[in-house]
Amino acid sequence: MTNTATMKIADQEYSLPIIEGTEGERAVDITKLRNQSKGCITYDPGFGNTGACKSDITFIDGEKGILRYRGIPIEELAEKSTFTEVAYLLIWGELPNEAQRKAFSELLTDNALLHENLKNHFEGFPWNAPPMAMLSAMINALSCYHLELAAPCAILLEEAATKLISKVRTIAAFSYKMTRGEPFIYPDPNRRYVSNFLHMMFSLPHDTYEAPPIVAQALDKVLMLHADHEQNCSTSTVRMVASAEANLFSSVSAGVCALWGRLHGGANMAVIEMLESIREGGLSIKKCVELAKDKNSDFKLMGFGHRVYKNFDPRAIILRKTCEELFAAIKHQDPLLDIARELEEAALNDSYFVERNLYPNVDFYSGIILRAIGIPTNMFTVMFAIGRLPGWIAHWREVNEDTSMRIARPRQIYCGYQKRAYVPIEQRP
């Protein structure tokens, strides 16, 4: 197998190195193409064919439906691990031993409280402010209260990372309380990571919420399955901001903003909205499938297909089982789950969807699980952000420890006017 590729531009040929990853992925290295060819660059809108970095964190094989964190299959982690252990794995590269696990857990417990003055920032938002807007702003504001950690310094990463992973729950829960006009509930150091978050979300001064173990486990699994997913839009944003030597807080805040986009973090909200519209509109599943195949129809089948996976999304398989177990345990009845089951069965038995690899993805079931737990739709993307935070931190660390890394600065193909003269205002049409 050759380790070089030849590119011909006009009559000139250029020899370009081929890089191969540990799983056989191959990439043509064009880092010197512009200099060698005197200005020629590649054009790839959306970066679908561009490797922007080398990474040791997450491996995806979309054709085979494979997802691994630091080499460990997601199926094994979902069965045997926890979200906080996976966070440690993603950031530091290895599973923690017992002493490391205990120390990490204690740091998360110790850092859950927010500085009291930060409550003033929450009060500056209108009661109906989008929770994602509050999350991004509060993460950025958090850096002002921890200036010693605001420098882009890898040495301080453990302290900054544990503060962010711990405090993001408190920020999210306080944002939720703001929208409901309810008093803030402080974190309880005697509760574990997910149970503590649910306590802050749903407890009231006169009524303490105790999350059933099956509920905490289901949410833990949702967070774990969202912890990283290679070079997606928000992770790429974190890496780009980090390349400017921005601190961890501002880089993560930028990632939250990217995740807020309707085409990225809002997909599970769209699934719930679709299922509700089917129920309210009295549409049959057969009719929905027909409309989804009709190019002239406005109806879109949300939660099917994926930019990367051309097979089953492995996370969707895990969450489908989690969903069934949760509903059976809490004896929860939700007509949307019945609609989702019928829709999934109809699509998987329709050649149109099978031939186009339109299988259910992680968003198809995560929204139903969050809904069953009691988390409102406008908080779905916030839950995604809490889950994705360890991955963002891991990528920030990778950028900062890569001595060959340069500030991200994509090129463009200019298609505007050529040089022209300034026209005085009295001569303009």
C-alpha cells in the first residue's frame, strides 16, 4: 500500500503524504499543498472530507455502527461503568483505579457549590430566558470567580475540569428553577452525581425529591452516551476556540453555543415535537411514513439517520433497552412511546428507509427517557451539554498538549466583486 498520493493541478504533479490512523483510517496530508502549489487549496464545505486534527479520544466507524471511548466499546461502558468514570476516562485516557476514582468523586462533591454572588447573575435574566443561554453565560461568568484557573494552562486542568463538571449541574438546575420561579436548591454532598442533580432540579424546601435508582441510572446512561462523539460541530468549536489559547471556561461556553443550534443539540426536542404532532393530529403511522417519503411534504421523520452512522447508531440500541426498563420499573404510561415503537417498526420494515440507512439514532429515544424522568423539553439540550462536557474538556486538553497545533484559520474561495472604484453618494443609483 502506497504511503503517498499524487495530485495533478494543470501540468504540475504534487506528491502528498498519506497518514493512517490506528484503525486504518487514511488521510491525504495537504498541509504543504498551498505553499508547494503557490496558492492552491482544497474546497470542502462542512468539512465532511477533511481531517482537522489527530485525536486519541473517540473512534467511530459509521459503516459498522461502532463507537469507542479511548478504545473501549460503548456497549461495555454502558453496561459496566458510570458517567463520572467515563468522564475520567475521556479526560485522562485511562480508567481510574480505586484511589483515583475516589479522589475524583470527592473533588466533584467538594466543587458543587457556586459562589453566592453568581446568584445575582441568574436574577439578571428574564424568567423565561432559554436555559442554554443561561448555561453558556454562566459558564463564562464562572471563570471570573476562578481567575487562577482562567489561564490556558494544562497544569491546572484537573482543578478546572472538576469544577466545571461539578458546577455545570448546579448551573443547569438553577436555570430550571429560574424558569419556574422556584427557590434554588443547594447541592447535597451526601448524594451521588446524577442523584444530586435531580435533587437540585426537583426538590422544594418543603418536599425533598428522592430519585428512584432506576431513574438515576437511566439519566446516568443518557449522559454517558453523549459524553463524546468525535469531531462534531460543538467539539470542533471547542477545539477551534482552544487553538487561540482561550481558557477552558470560554472554550466550553463556545461549545454550548454551538450545541444550542437546532441542527445539533436540539434533535431530541424535535423528536418529541414530531411525536406530539402525530398524536395531536391523529395521523396514522402508515400516513406518517408516506409523508416522510414524499419530497413535496413538509413532514420530516425526526430521529432517523445520522451524518456519520450508515448503520444502527449503537447508542440508540442501548437507549432503547434503557427506555423499556425504565418504563417497566416506574410503570410509566406515555402514548408517545407507543407511537415511537410503531414508527420505528414501520420504518425498519420499509425498503425506502432501509436502502437509505435511515435507522433510529440516539435522539429517537433519549428525549422519551428525559420526558419520563420529568425533564421539560427546553432543558433537553442542557442535558446534552452536561453529558458532552467531559468530551469537550478532553479535546481542549488535547489541543493544549499538541505542540504542533496552530491557531485554526480556514481558507476561503472568494467569489465577490473584483477591484472596483468607490462611488460618491450623489452618483449612486
